Amino acid sequence: MMIRWNVKWHAKSAKPFCAPQSWRQLPQGKAYCSALEVALAPWLAKIGGYQILKLGALSTEVTTNLPMRHQILLSEKTLPNSTALTPNDSFIQAELTALPFIQQEINAVFLTNCLNFTQDPHQVLREVHRVLADDGWLFLSLFNPLSLLICKNKLGEFPFRRYSTWRIIDWLELLNFEILERQNLSITGRRAHLFSPLILIVAQKRTYPLTFNTEKERTTIPIFLQPTEAFKTNA
């Protein structure tokens, strides 16, 4: 039996995607949401600042214990559970590719499985980088393309995109995010492994380069010490 790898390599899709408005619309959606809540819990105490942004309807349903914080729930459509907002929550209906915030206004962004249903993931990540404050936190989750989901083109009624972990990490590093954690998550209560269905990435926005700039250093080396000049003689 041959398994067909259906991973989309082009970042921007030619067609828009319809994102679910609740985990309940996805098979085993409640288990996915619970697994993310457990995995995120140890990180919440590390978040500084007041403004917390949850992007996409799936992110808004992930419960986070962040007292005394202002949580902004942003979705492209009206939330089905918007009546359950607490006094510290705000709901905004807007495009994920054009966030209605000024630069560096947000202290932490939750992006749970949003990219799996996004037409232009590059633009979403660029917007996240723009609105995050220096050293702001990004919590990003994806469906694992190495899991049994590789055999599916849809989750319930929703077509979805697959991304390899290294590809997302590469995009984040190009935006100067430092990857602090990458882990697979199980939804069965058993120990997570390479083929578990969820991937969680924890990153922080940095203001200094994360890689050594070899081009800048090379210009400071005297010409006569450069390898291309070492064996030249005067005519």
C-alpha cells in the first residue's frame, strides 16, 4: 500500500480555506483542545505584560489561567460562544492577515492550529511579529503531518493544510524568533511520540540577530589576509 504525501509546499494557497469556529466541529476536537491546555499550563507564568491575543476561533476556546490580564479574542467571524466572555476579555472581528493593532502592543500571542486553515500563513506570521512586543511570547500549534492525519484531506468537513515542523521553525527564525520548545502532544493520555497528532512550538521575539553575520565580519579582514590574496605576487 502506497501512502501519498500531500504536504503543501507553497506558502500561499491559491484558494481560501474555511476555518472551523469551534473545536467541537472537528473529530476529537475536544481532546485536541484539552491536550493544548495541559501543555500550555507550565508556560503561562512566564508571560509578562498585560495584553494577551488569541488568534482564530480555535485559539479562543483554549482556556488559559491568566488572571489580571486583558485577553483579546480575535476571529474573522463572530464567535459562537461570545456570550461567555469574562470582564477581562474583548472580542474583535478582523482579518488575521491585517491585525488592527499598533506595533509591539501585544505581550503574548496564541496561534493554535490557525495556520492549518490559513490561505496566507506567511502574512499571518508577519502580522504576529509586528504586533508582538520585544521578548513577547508566541504559542503556536499544528497538526502533525507525520501522524495518521497524513491520510486525510479533511478534518470533518474542513479541508486543512499540513506543514512540516522544520518549515514553520525556519519561517519563525527568519522573523527573529527564538525557539524555546518544540514538542509532540498526545490526545490519548499516553506518552507523546514522533507520530502524535499535535505539535506545539513555543517561541520568543528577539531584538538581536540569532545568527552570526559572516558577511559583516568578512569586510573587517585586511585584503592581504584574505585566502584569495594569499598566493598572489606582484607583477
